[in-house]
Amino acid sequence: MAARKIGILGGTFDPIHNAHLILGEAAREQFGLDRIIFMPSGRPYMKDITTNITSGDLRYQMVKLAIDSNPYFTASRLEIDREGNTYTIDTLYELEKMYPGDEIYFILGGDTFKQIESWYKSEEIFKHCIILAAIRNNMSIADMDEQRRYLHDKYGADIRILQYKNIEISSSDIRARIMTGRSVRYMLPESVIEFASLKNIYNGMAASNEDDDMKIYHG
């Protein structure tokens, strides 16, 4: 049986929105991935634990609703069900056991990609996955490629540049809009809007200026 190409798109997803879905589809299409697994983060050690984050179960349910119509998309509870802090290398070890012989493609936003060398056991991370670094519209391809070559030469990292048309949507803006009664239509799937409203997820949340749109809080 031929090895499958499995993409992992992690993040807080609080809430998941259309830009996340576009990124996942762009990765699938450009690199011929067989599956994209959306993975809500558990307890991200790089994120201030005092920050108000919606429960993992609710974030997972929103992800499930958002990806329901795409047969190539699936969701995982791997990190939200794991006790303790979230470390990417631990996730990769578990994924290797779940998908033996398959290729794991780890999808990162360009801003996050530039910080990856500081992650916990980053050298090990490079040995266990292929990194897809997503470049936004306003990012320099030359700068990204320089970082790619640097990490390849130093660690042997297999890093590929993912280009896509970024839509300026952020989870923090969506939360702020819901809290102040403004429309979020066309920013995220209607099913997620309805679920968040039904569960009253964001109406009582304290305001936050933190933009977690493309950040993936691993390490």
C-alpha cells in the first residue's frame, strides 16, 4: 500500500473560520495531500495560561461543524484529550504510531514558521515531519526561502513553501464582533455561527486583543 500524505493543521481555533479552511484546502491541493487533520490545541505551553480560551470540547465541535462538507478534512481530539502542556514533538510521535509508513505534513503560518527553531526539541520535529510554511500575501518569498534554506542546512529539515491567497480574518476579531453584537456572517461557516450562538460561547467572554488567527501554539 502506497504511503499516504497526511496534513496536520493545528491551532487554537477559537473559533475556526474560513481562512483556516482555505489554508487547509490550499495545502491539500498544492501538495496532493490525501487528508487534512484539523487539530485544536490542548494546553499550549507558549500561550499565557491566564488567557481565556474556550473549552477544548467546544472548539472541537466547532471544527467538526466547519469541515463537515469536505470529504478530505477530518478533526482530531489528540491534543485536547492529552493531559499537561501541548508539545508538537509529542503529537508527532503519536501520529507516527497512528499512521505508520505515511508522510506527515505539518502546516504552519509564516509568522509561526520563523519561530520554530525556538520550539521544544525543534531538531527532533524536523526529523518527524515535512513542514509546509504558509506565506501570506504581504510576506517576502525571498525571506521565507532564506529561512527554509538555513533550517535545511543546519538540521536537514524538509520545508516547503505554501502559497495561498490569505483572507484577513482573525479569531480575535470574530470574538470581539460577537461580543459587541456585530455581524460575523461570511467570516466563518453558518453552522459554526449557529452553534456558537446556541451555546452562548463568546457573548460573555472578556475582551482580548490577542490575534490567534494563524498562530499555532505548540513548541
